[in-house]
Amino acid sequence: MGPLTWAARSGAVATLRGIAEAGANVRAATGNGFTALDVALQRPADDPNRSAVVEWLEAREAEQRSE
């Protein structure tokens, strides 16, 4: 698991932002084929950080698609 997927799994939005600002491709998949968004969506639905992480990743993925 790379830093981006680790941050998504841990619910660390600030860390995700920092990694993305450093140039990480948030749409990149792990060796298992999972993106950071896939990992974030595996978090429990009642986790307070889940929606913030998912929303941020969805927005960033859309930005990267349009670049």
C-alpha cells in the first residue's frame, strides 16, 4: 500500500492533500488494482472521516481527468 492509499484508508484528508500537492496521481491504482477512492469507500459508512475523504478524492479525480 502506497502513501496515498494509506492516507485514504486512515481517513487523513490533510495527508491526502499534501501527497496530491506533491504531484501524486490520485487515480493511480495499487498492484491489486485499487485506487485511493476504492480504499476510502471500504471504510465503514458511519466513520466520520469517510465522507470527507471520499468527497475530496472524487473532486480531485475529476480535476485530474480534466487536466
